[in-house]
Amino acid sequence: MLHLIGHEFAEDQVSIVCKHVTDGAPVVEVAHDLDRVVQVLCARFDHGVDDAHVVHLHHLVSVLEPLGLPAIDPGQLAQLGEGGWLVKDMPPEEEDE
Ligand SMILES: [Zn+2]
């Protein structure tokens, strides 16, 4: 099991990471979907489908652990602001992507 953002996840939990983060951009937003998918995004660009990589969560542990993330419950996201991580409820899902 993986212990991240105050929750336990299976090693093969699906997660989404934007290509900018995999290219080295800092992580600015971490979202925990209601279906447990964790999204790790730079939030510097508008993200389209082409920008997202689907990976197993264990690949992202080395990215996420140094960030000092707070607990993020399903349906919440954390954004990095000047004062550190701010956890808020996710906006309602839109009908179309
Ligand atoms: Zn990005």
C-alpha cells in the first residue's frame, strides 16, 4: 500500500500526471477524485487530453513525497499558493471535457 495525502492507495492505483510535471515542471495542483484517481498537475498551462499521462500511482511517489502535501480527501484538491498548500473542494464536474 502507498501512504499519500492522508490516505492509503494500492500500488497500481491509476493516476494522472501532466507531461509538464514529467518534464520537470513544479507540481502546483494535486487533486483526489471521488473515484480515487490522483491528478498531479503543474497548473501552468491549460491542459488537454494530449497533456495527460496515465500512470500507476507508485511512479509518482518520488514526486509527491517531497512536496509536504496535506491530507486531501476524495473530492478535494490542493493548490500551492504563497502560504503553502491550500485544500479546497473540487468544483462540480462539467458535462463535457
Ligand atoms: Zn502541466
